[in-house]
Amino acid sequence: MDVTTCLKSLLLAIHQYRDNRTAHNAAQLQKQVEELSGMRCVRLLSSGQVLPSECVCGLVELAGDPNTSPTLTGTIISLLAQLVCDDESRDVLQSSYNLTSTLASIIHCHSATPREPLVLQCLKVLQRLTYNGRIFHCSNYIHELIDFLMSNIQSHNDDITMPCLGLMANLVRYNLSVQTHIKALSNVKVFYRTLINFLAHNSLTVVVFALSILASLTLNEDVGEKLFHAKNIHQTFQLIFNIIVNGDGTLTRKYSVDLLVDLLKNPKMADYLTRYEHFSVCVSQVLGLLHVKDPDSAAKVLELLLALCGVSGLRSLLCEVVFRPAAPRLRAASRRQGAGLDAGQKTQPGLALIQWLSSPAEGEELCCLQALQLLTELLEEALGSQVVSVCVLGFVELLVPVVLDLLQGLDPAAPDSQLRTHCIRTTHTTSLLLMLCSEDSVCRLVSRQMSSQLCLSQVELLLSCCHNNDPLTCPLTGHDSSLSHVCSEAVLKAVELMSKLRQQVKDMETSFYRILQDQRMVTPLSLALTSSHREHVQTGLRLLLEATPLPDFPSLVLGESIAANNAYRQREAELSVKRVAVQQDVPAPMGKSLSGRSPSSPSHSIHSLIEKLQNGMEDQMKDVRVSEIMDVYEQKISSLASKEGRLQDLLEAKALALSQADRLITQYRCQRAQAEAEARKLASMLKEAEQRREELQAELGSQVLEAERAKGDIEELLQHNARLQADSQEHQSLKGSYNQLLNRFNESERLLKELQAAHISLTKQMDTLRKTQDTLRLQHDKALCELKEREEQMKSFQSELQQRNSDITGLRGELRGQEERGRAKEKEREELEETVDILRKELNKTELARKDASIRASSLELQKAQVEAKLQKKEDELNKHSSMIAMIHSLSSGKQKSDVNLSL
């Protein structure tokens, strides 16, 4: 059964089930849906036919109906999931069929059982549907869907959490209305804490989903300032790069790339990444992903690299990684293996980009275009430096043949989509070649491999595609994305490349001027000169300056085409303004009092009313019918004005058509004049050819005689030539073996020089290490001697310390006897005891740090001397006090004196 028959049966089953919801009709409908699912019709909606649209519309309506059985709903959603895999069908389903609201309503109806397979199926389809898509906040069931996602994200059930996180990441990305709604909720802080806890999850997919949501919601808030702070942002970068390189699959890598691209759009995050110390290593690992033959992964990696190129501080670092030279050992190993380009993948990351350029297959066009854009930016940065490295020049040598191959393979009979893809690829390719030609040494390299025939054939094919082999039938259009505009841009880029290389490539200048004088170049030049893009206008002006002095350049036709384009644009603007003015000036409908009048004689009634008003019926102006008469009069005038406007529009349209016809007639006349001139020229050439033929016929007779004589000579020469060919073959074989031996000898000699240089450097390092070892041995012996001296000094310090301790003990006994100054002395004693304890501890530590023993012992001795000085001072004060007490008691009675002496 073909697809059309299956769709008709499906549409009939949909109508039968909609009219009569029986179990039999439901089973028939489910069977038809399963049959269509088994056909794998991915691009079903891209054809734009009515039958698939009606089927999908009916299926979406049945899926959103709560009365439909869950089994049938699940089967329908499985079919819709196949359609969502296509980007074009996904946009159609989201914009025309409102599938997002339908799936959200299904989830809302089954929100009480979130673990149900139907809910999980809807969540997965919604995640595909909303990826890189804009969801309107005012759509049905979007608020309920957000509440459902937030509640189930906090449920900590991995089966439902992961699809909810992925869908939430899609909804909040680049959607300020959804972000504002979530931030206004009361439980948003709990939601933030849950997302932060997910950063420690075992699944990398959950981690990147949580980070994406946090980045979209909190990047410019206080929570985001703390989460993406300068202290931990480098860890975040490392985590994202690890997920990109070691992710669970394409989905995880896709979201991690989107997260890093979103962070790069923040100037602060971009500045942090420029100061990330492991950036080169991480980018090298990311470039390694380009070796995998997966277009989806490669497209996301190239998207990330293009975003990195957009940061000025990272572009130079990226150039260093991509064009990094290979190590000598790796280069030698790759040469010994002889694996060609595949063996060099590990030595130079930029070779992976060349692989995506060579013969792009179906589904890899995006990777090819992204690789061309990336190489254009990287080589512009590398060639813009003062000194171009040898590695970059070697990379360009490998790149140029691959890029030139992209200019071939255009089939004018191919579909418009393939022609459009080829024209866009040609535009990017020629832009890359133009950028390479901006540097002299690289321009010489490109010119050696470029041929004028390649450029000429490419431009002619593009012109034939743009004009459908007839320049007069190229339609005017105002859309820059049309096929004619895309082809015109590719033509201008190719002609500009020919202008750049016309002095370096043989016959390129002749081909360049030949193309400029072609009648078909009028349309690309006119579109460029009337374009709204500055670059296109400048390119058109440069080519126009080159083409104006040429004798056969169709300047008149170009002027007519530019005038027609400007008139078309002006006419479109005027018509748009008039449509708005007519819509604003349309009068309101008449009242019920005039609805019963006959429309057959409006002009007669109006003229009679005017005569009555002119004959002096001013006294009846207050009558009620005067207002009605005035309403009729005004309405008729407005209708006549609108008719006049429409007639004027028709006249202007006819005038425009006449101008276009005049332009075509002018072009035809110019072509006819050129054809007549060419015919006259051909007639004169024919006469000259006849005269030349007669002369050649006379010469032919003499040449026949010479040919007979030369025939014998030729036989002898053929024999001699055979002998020479045998010698030549032997010489070629010997020459090939000689070249092989010479190459091997040069390679061996180069490797020998590298090894000798390495041997010399290692010998110098060994001598340096030997001298360093001798110096360290002498220092070690000297340190041992000093250590022994320090040990002897420590022993003497310990004995002195013990003696000082005994003196301190005696002083303690004396201090106890002093009652009046006991408290002050007690404090000083405690300080001294603490000092002594500290000194003892320091002495114990000196056994472990003998090198610092002398310094600490001297400090202890100084402190001890200070303590002794303080004690001596206190003893002197005690003696003074005791003498004063004795003098006081001596003045008193003798008994008291004796008592005092006894007490003392």
C-alpha cells in the first residue's frame, strides 16, 4: 500500500470514529495509524499537500480530546513523534496545528498520574517540539504545564525528572515571559535549591539540564552571581567541557553546547573564559569530536567553535589550537605508518575540518557550511598577524584543493532546494578564497591551483540557473532569500574572485572581461546595486567600475533593470501606504433609514437634491431629512473617491506593465542590434575564410608531394622512436627508483639531524645535572658540620637553662614572703613561669628544628637577662623598703622595735 492510499484510509477512519465512537471504529483507526507509522513517512508535511494536512489535523484533534482512549492517544502521539524528528515538520506542527497546547492539555488531564507512559511520551515529544523553538506564554495550558514540570522536578523521581528538566530548559531559554512567570511564583527559591542539588547528580544529562535552567533564570540575578562567581566559574567551564567530550549521547552534548553558547553571550562569562587556563586543552578535546562521523554532533561542535570565534579574546587561542604544529616524533611516526590524512588526524586538529568539507553527503550540508565559516574566521585571524607561520601555510596547501572541489558538481536540472544549497555553499567557498587571496603568499598558492576554466564554467552555470537559460524571464522579487537572489550573490562572489586573481592566473583576465560583457550579468548587478545590504552594493560598484569602460557592456540594459527594480520597490511601498489609507478612509455603513432605498437611481436623487439646495431651500435645513440627504451625499462622494483610487491603482499597474514591456522591447532591440552586428561580422569572416581556403588548396598540392617524401622518413623515425621509447621507459623506472631512494635518504638524514640535536641537548643537561649534584654534595657536608656544632651548643644551653631554673625556684620562695607586694609579684611570677614553659616547649621543638636552635637560644638568654634584671631591681626595692621600715621602728619605743625586729 502506497502512502496516498494509506492517508485516504486514515482520513476515512478518522471521520468514522469522530461520527461514531465505537470500539470497532477505534480499532480500525488505531490500525491505520500503526500502518502509517510503519511506513516511516518523516517528511510528510513538508510537501504542503492537503491530504496529509487534513489527516494530521484530525489526529491532533482526537489526541486532545479527553474522551479518546489512552491507547489510541498513545498511538497517535507515536506517529506525531516521528514527524517531530524533521525540523520543517516540527515548525509546521507547532505553528499551524498548535500541537504544543494539545500535548500540554493531555499532560494536564493526566497530571494526577505523572508516571503513566502516556505522560512520559508527551513529555518526550514536547521536548523535541520545543527545542530551539519559541513558545507563546499566552498559549493554552502553558501555565499548567509549567506548574506540572516544577512539581515533578522536585519529586526526585529519575524517570519523570529527566524529561521534565529537558522540557523546562527549552521553555525558559530565550523566553522572557516564561522566565518572568516562573520568577513570580512563590516556591521559586525551593525550585532553585532543587536545581542546585541536581548539580551533584550521577547523570551528566540531569546536570546539564539543571545548569541550563539556572543559567536562563538566574544569570543576571543575585543567585546567578553566587552560582557563576569568579571563584567557581572555572570549575563550571571544566564541567561543561567534560560533558561535551564525555557526554551520555548526542542529546547531552547538544544541550551542553547550547549552555556554553548562552554563557558566551554574557560579556562577563566570556571574559572569564578568556582567562581559563585549561582552555586550549579543552578545545583540543572538543575538536577531537569532529573525527566522529555523526553530522548532528559535528554540527553542534562547529556551532560552539563559531561562538568561540565570536569572542575576540578567544579567536587567537582557537587559532593556536587548530593550526598547532605536530610534534617531531608524532610526525615521524605518521610518516612511517603512511596512513595519509587519517594518520594526520591525531597530529593536527584542523584536518578534521577539511574532512567535513570534502564531498559533503546528504544531511551534512550544514556541517560543510559551518566548517567554511569557521575556517574563514580562523584563517582571517591567522593571516592577519604580522608573520604567517609555516603550519598555517601547510594547512592552506591541504585546504585549497578541497575547497576548489566544492565549486564543481552543479547540475542546472536539479531541484530548487539542491540548487539553493549549492549556491549558498559556493558563496561561502568563494568568500573563503577571497579572504585567502588577501595575503600575498597565500594568494600565490591559490593561483597555482586555480584555473580560469573552472571559474568561467562555474559562473556560466550559476547564470543559467539564475535566469533559467533566458535572461528576459528572470522575475523581479523583493525577497532576499529567493533562488534568484542566492544565485546572484554566488555569481557576484565568483566574479569578484576572478577579479582578484586575474593577474595571477593564466587567461583569467580574458574570462573576467568576457563575463562582465555577458547580457546575463545585468540581473546580478542590478540586484546588487539596489540591495539593502552594504556589502552587496559595494561589490556591485566595484564590478561596475571594471565593466563600464568595456565596449560591449550592456550599460543601457543595466540602467533599465535598475530603474525597473527601483520602480517595483517604490510601487510596492506606495501600494502598501494606499492600502492602509483606504482602510482608514472607508465610511461606516448607512443606517436603517436608508437601507430600503433603491440602488438603481442614486445619481438622479443626488442631482435633484443639489438643485433643490441651490434653488433656495435653505429654510428646510432644520428638517430631519436634511441630515439623511447629507449622509447619502457624503457616502456617494466617498464611494466615488474609492472607485477613483482603484482606477488610479489600475492605471498605475498598467503603466508599470507598460514600462516593463518597454524594458523588454529595449532589451530585445539591443540584442537584435548585437545579433545583426555579429551577423555582419560573421559574413566578413566567411569571405575571408573562402579566400583563405583557395590559398590553402593551392598549398595542399605542394604539401601532398612533401607528404609522400616524408612518409619514408616517418617510417624510419617510427622505428627510431620505438627504440627511444624503450630507453625512455627504462629511464623512467630508474628515475622513479632514484627518487624513492633520494626521498628515503633525505628523510633519514633529517631524522638523524633531529636525533643529533636531541643527543647534544641531553648531553648538556647531563653535565649540568652532574655539576649541580657536586654542589649539593658539598652543601650537604657543610650542613652536617654545622648541625654537629649546633647540637653541642644546645647541650650547653640546656645546662645553663637548668641552672637558671634552680635560681628561679629560689626566687619563688623569697617572693612568697612578701605579703604587701605579693599579688603584683605573683602576677610577674606567673608570667615568668609561662615564659619558662614556653621556653621549655621551644627547647623541645629545637630538637626537631636544629637549624633554628641558635636563634631561639639567644632569644631565651636575652629574656632571661631581662628577668634577672627585673628580679635584681625588685630585690633592691625590697632592701630599701626594709631599711625604711627599720628606721620607722627605731623612732618608736624599744619594745615595738624589738617586736618589729622579731617580725622581720
